[in-house]
Amino acid sequence: MGVEAQEGIERVLIPSWRIKLRVRRLARRLERDLAGKDPVIVAVLEGCTRFLADLARGLRMPVTVDFVKVSSYREGARPGEPCLERGPSVPVADRELLLVDDILDTGRTSALLVRMLKEAGAREVRTCFLLAKRKRRQAQVRADYVGFEIDDRFVVGYGLDHAGRFRDLPYIAALGRE
Ligand code: IMP
Ligand code: MG
């Protein structure tokens, strides 16, 4: 779909072909690093879905995929305070985990998840993000695999949304300033 057809989109930051290439390269690296470890991919709903689908399809090795969900706005929690809505449904104790999320921003979401997974007994938790914003993090997170580093602005597409919209765009785009 053309950019002009998408109201609110300012410009394409990362076209589909670059995402495809990068995800394929990440898959090759993960195959090398996770070989023989029988890893569990713990994917963070809902933004991860397109990235996860392409990444997992690109991996030429068996993996278990599980989903967790974190919400950032919830009654009883301060706005922006991440809150675990759904934990993993497979046992993670003593397993090698790969946390997969769409974007690393403040780092609070993944810090919460890494802590929770380690408390659940994971042997190792690596992290993989399609995007990481270049900015000072509010939480200490180790980003082991990053698709693209981007400037600090709001992006949508390829799974990332704004109020539920734009997830199906095949590219990453900057949202126009409103
Ligand atoms: P963090 O806890 O600040 O690292 O937030 C990470 C989560 O915030 C991501 O998993 C996204 O769901 C959401 N997020 C952060 N920045 C963006 C953005 O630019 N576009 C869409 N979602 C974003
Ligand atoms: Mg998310």
C-alpha cells in the first residue's frame, strides 16, 4: 500500500526489503548462538507478531514459541508502569530463553520481563528487538540482538501500532506530529 494512502504517516523510515534482509541476518546469528540450546522464544504481545513470524520462520532450527503480555496502562498502576498481564505458559525453569519484542524504548517492559523470567528459574535470558530507540534508558536492559537503532520518535508498522492502527503496514514509518 502506498504511503499516501495512509493518513497520519509522515514517512517510511525502514522499507520492507530492508526489514526482510535484516531479519534474515538476525536469524542466521541466532542459529549460531542458540545451536544445541533448545531455546524457548518468549514473545511480547502484541507488537512482536510480524517480527516474530518472520524471525521464527527464518530460523532453521527447532524452537518453542510462547507469548507473554505486558500492559503499560492499568487501573491501580501509575501510567507507564508496566504490568504483567499474561506470563509464559510453558515451564521456563532451566531453559535458554530468547525474549523477542518489537521495540526497546525506556526498557521498563523488558526489564520487568527479564527479572520475572529469571525469578522463574530461566538459565539464561537473551533479548532481541526489531528496533531500539537511541536514548537514555530508564531501566537497565541488555539488548543482545537489535534489528535497527532509530531516533527517539514514535514509529508504527510491521506490528507496531498507534491506538490499534497501522500494525499491518509492511514497513516501519514515522507517525506525523499531530
Ligand atoms: P518500554 O517499556 O518503554 O521499553 O516500552 C516498550 C513498549 O512500548 C514496546 O513494546 C511498544 O509496545 C511500546 N512502544 C514504545 N515506543 C513505541 C513506538 O515508537 N511505537 C509503537 N510502540 C512503541
Ligand atoms: Mg510492545
